[in-house]
Amino acid sequence: MCGIVGYIGYREAYPILISGLKRLEYRGYDSAGIALMNGDLSVYKKKGKVAELERFVGEQSPHASIGMGHTRWATHGEPNDVNSHPHLSDSGTFAIIHNGIIENYSVLKSKLISFGFKFRSETDTEVLAHLIEYIYKQGDLSPEEAVRMALTEVVGAYGIVVMCKDEPDKLIAARKSSPIVIGIGEGEYIIASDATPIVAYTKDVIYLNDEEMAILTRNSHTIKTIGNVIRTPLLTTIEWEMEQLEKGGYDHFMLKEIMEQPRSIGETLRGRIRPDDKAAWLGGLVDVQDQLRDAKRFVLIACGTSWHAGLVGEYLFEEFARVPVEVEYASEFRYRNPIIGPGDVVIAISQSGETADTLAAVKIAKDAGAVVLGLCNVVGSSIARETHAGVYTHAGPEIGVASTKAFTSQVTTLTLMAAFIAQLRGTDTPRTREAVLGLLAIPEKVRKILALNDQIVQIAELFKDATNFLYLGRGVNFPVALEGALKLKEISYIHAEGYPAAEMKHGPIALIDENMPVVFIAPQDETYDKIVSNVDQVVSRRGRVIAVVSEGDEVIRELAEFVIEIPHVHASLTPLLAAIPLQLLAYHIAVMRGCDVDQPRNLAKSVTVE
């Protein structure tokens, strides 16, 4: 979850590293630091955000053409200056930055202490720095060999960059279960934990595979395994443009990304619907279409917002394709000896394509003989490379920690997948085909909802001081209630819960009083009459109702204190519209409470550690 950036080339490294850390700060913002090589190793690090590091370095204007930087999400050791990365080895010969967790660090630490090594920090990373130095000093080894041999003793996850003052014109990087991307320029290389710091300099990248390392000089790169086997890497082109990584005049990336959803949904749909026969077409699934047609069941695995998208997918797959579906938390799936095997299709959903638990679940499913598909946003990501086939969402980069356009792009893709599989299995109906055709109108309907922003600001003003929220929905909109509650929790720090509306009577109704805001997702669908009854039950107990309703709804308007209207749409597509006002409500409440919307406390964008 930490951010890693490294540079070797002909430019001044410091501004490149600072700029890269700012782009990566959504991955962790407890502390930040850089190491530069200019005759010796110079390390600067500071608790807090990258701006604190920049102030700390101040007017020193360090000069070097090789260096590395890190922005931290703390795992071992509290956020402070000492625990910040980079870490030096005992004698200062090596500097290291690290994303991941070294699980056997305590055993290694005890061993190193017995050899006389002194520890300054509480981190597992410093253990690896000392271990590399210990091995380096045992024989006639190069720094590269010392790093490689140290990694054979490590249990856990790592994405690392290492510098050695004995070889001042070289960077060494390695990965296992934590992403490392290498940008290839002319006479320069940029290492990062994702592509965002690289785009400004080159679009040609190499994604390291697990247990691979890269040895970089200014004019050459060598990729080899930890077992010392030379590899020929695959060169990939980044699709993103620089302007997609800027706020573009918005106060926050989250607001920008909410407002981008007409475009991101449109990009997800581009070329994937044949209007003439109302059919979905997903070229990424052609090679596995026989397995999709014959599958006994589908298992969707994900975490967080992606799990909520998977829950929407469950309703759609069962309705359209008439096939059994299970939705699993990847973190639970990977540890409970799941019953899975040939005949099952597993779909891994992840915006980044690097989510540690989801990636581990992918490997388990593959080993069990299941067909495994990836649904992610980042081309060349680990999940995209580890799965048998898959579909990209093409939502563009999402910088805000709280996912918004990722959710609607994932739901859009799952809708297309459900329809595509229904076509293969012969279960598509006129209703399914109408849903597919209805997707083409979604971008414009989302644009219409976004025009209600001022109305939602007024509602947010009234509820910004609430201490609890309840979100209720039925059917395919129950996951939207979960997602709405998650958005509010993540960025405003207000406790919120999502429930199926019918379950309200089985416990949550005890919480309702005049201080409890209750958000209903209540479009006019087959459950509408039931949800009207639920609204009535809340109102009779003096709960304050905010209802997301279909345009022209007069029944709930008479009952609810506030209504937000969304356009009429095929019932299966309502999550794509109903999620939008809930995103805006959470955003505006968080801003009014003075919260850091893009970088909420304790969270990071891409969860690449357990």
C-alpha cells in the first residue's frame, strides 16, 4: 500500500522523486522520505505527508541523478521520522525502500542482533536492509547477489528498491506480491509501485512478475528471477494521459472522478454493444466462451467497493444467465479451504489489479482447476496477467482513495458480462436485451443526476453533524445501500450501515429516532410497494428519510423529508444511477466536516498487503 518511486538517468532526481511521491500519495501518507546518491548516500525523511518532507528538505536543493523515494502506510512501527523509509543498513552501505510485509522479520531480527547489528526503527524493512548487508559482507558478492540471496530467506510480500554506495550508478528492484513497474526512457529509468509517476516521462513500461528482480544502470536493464534465471520482459504501453492524473480545476480528485462518470461509463461501453441485435460483445472472453457456456457456477471474489460491485453482479448473472453465483470476500476465500474446481468460473474484481487478497485468491482458484477471469482497470496489472482471460473497465486512473467511477465501471462491465454469458447459454430474453440497449443511455442519465449537485449540497448541510446513518435498499439496490454507507464511513468518519430494507425490522429499526438519517434507495421497480411500506415504518418512528426515487414519484415524496430523483431506467440498471447521489452526499458531508476527502485517515488506495 506504500508508494515507491526510483530514478536513474541524466536528470536531477530530487524533483522527479518528489513529484512521483505526490502522485503516489494516495497509496500511503503517514510519512515520506528520499535517498539520493551523490558520492555518498544522503537520506531525508519526515513524518506526515510529502509536503512535510518537501519543507524539511527546503532550500538544501540536493543534487543527484540517481535516487529513490517512499510514501508510507504504516504496518510495523508507528508513523514517525525514524520508522519512515528509506532505511539504511547497519554501516550505511545499503539504503532500501519497501512495500509489503516481511512475515519472518522477528526471527531474522533476532539472528542479526546476535551478530551485533543495531536497530534504529521498529520496522520489518530495516531487518531486510541489515540482512542484505550481512550477506554482502560474508563473501565476494556483488550488491545484486546480496539482495538476491537475502530475498531467498524472506517470507512475505515485498516490492523493494535498493541502492548501494559501493555501486553508485545502479538501482536494484524486486517484487513478490507487491507491484513494481519500470518505465523505460532514453538513457533513464523510473521505478514505481504503479504507473502514475511514470507517465510524464515515458509510456513504455515493464511490470515485474513475482520473484523477479531488475538491475538498472543508466543505459541498461537486466531482469532475472530470484533464482538467478535471466528473463526477457514483456514491454507494455501505458494508456493514460497526463491530464487524467491532474485535478483539472476540481477541489478534490474524488469530485473530479464522480463528475467523470458519464465519460468513464461510456469508455467501459465503447465497442461492447451491438445495437442492431441488442447484444453484448466482450472480446476478452472469446477464448473461454465454451467454459462460460458450460460453467456449473460462478464465484465472484473481491474486496471493499469491488465486493459491492460483485453483489450487484450476482443479481445480474442470476437474472440474465440463470446460473448459480456466489460472491466472496477475497480475504475470507483464500483462508477457508473453499470448495472449488473444474467447472467453476471465478471472476476476480479489482480496480488496481494488485489487491493482495484478491490476487492470492486468484492463485488458489487456478490451482484448483477453475477458469479464472479478471475484471480490473489497470492494463498489465498482476490480476490481468495471472488470470486466464478477462475484461478491462477502461475507467481511467482513479486517484481518490474512495472509489467512485471504479464502482460504476465495474457494475457496467458486470452487466455486459451477465448479458454476454446469457447469450452463450441461450438464456437471454427480450428483457435482457432491453437492459443491454439501456446501457447506452446511462452516461447521459448520469449527467442529468450530476446536475442535482446543488440540491445534494443543501441536504448535506443539514446532516453533516449526524453521528449515524442507515442506508436501505432492496434487490439489486441492496448492494448500493452497502456502497453508500461505505462511502460515508470512509471519507466523513460518520458511522453508517447498509441493510436490505426488509431486514430493518429484524434489528436496525431499534436505532431509529428523530436523530437518525435513513437513506432509502427506492426506484419504481418490482419491490417498490414493499419499500414504500418500509419508508412509512421509519417515518412513523420519526426517522429522517432521504429517498433516492424515480423521476415523478409522488408517493414517497409525500412521506420522505427529502427526495433525490433519478431518471427512469431498466430495473437491472438502477445501481448505476442510484450510486451517484450517494457518492455526492458523502463527498459534500465530508468536505463540510473538514475531512481530507482524497486521503482519509488510515486508508490507502491499493491494498497490496494483508
